[in-house]
Amino acid sequence: MTRTRLELLQWFGLFGGALAWTVQHVVGYGISDSGCNVAGRQWGLPLTTLQTALSLATGAVVVAAWVAALVAFRETRVVDRDAPGPSGRIHFFAQAALLGNVLFLVIVVLDGVSSVYHLPCHQS
């Protein structure tokens, strides 16, 4: 595999899960908020369906980022962990992405479950 392709996989693996969760959180807040507004309620949007679809889509992006990090990690497994240059960096960031994306997948699942089962429009 070429170095350019490995670097693209490494960067997607490192930042893909974080960006996916950020999009899920911001768009999910907008979906929940639209169900609480008078203008949003007249649209008749199925909020639970939208939140579930958003969670599944972002979960798929996080899994794809994890797979990209795994490919980059496996392609550089013969590299010493302290190797200089791009090969050592790709290997190190791929390791970090493997752990980070597991955490982001848990966050995406928890965010999705809480947005589906939480009733956003009630007095506390």
C-alpha cells in the first residue's frame, strides 16, 4: 500500500469517529429541539426514527474509522514503535485511533439511546 493511502487511512481513523460523534450530537440536538418548538411540531417529523437513523449512520462512520485505523496499523506492524518519520507516526496514530474509536462508538451508542428514550419536552 502506498504511503499516501496509509496516511489518509490514518487521518480518517484518527479523526473520523470524533467528527461523526460531533455531527450526531449537534444534529441530534437540532432534531430534539425541533420537536419541542411549535413550528417544528407542525411538520410531523418522526423524531425517534430520525434519531435512530442518525445514530446508526454515525455508528457506521465510527466503525469505518476503526477499520481504517486497523488497516493502517496492520500495514505498519513491522515498524518499531519509536521509528522516526512517517512510518512511526502512522503506526502510533493508528494505535491511538484504535482505542479512541472504541470509546467514540460507546459514546455514539449512549448518545443515540438517550436521545431516543429521553423525553425532551417536559418540565423538570
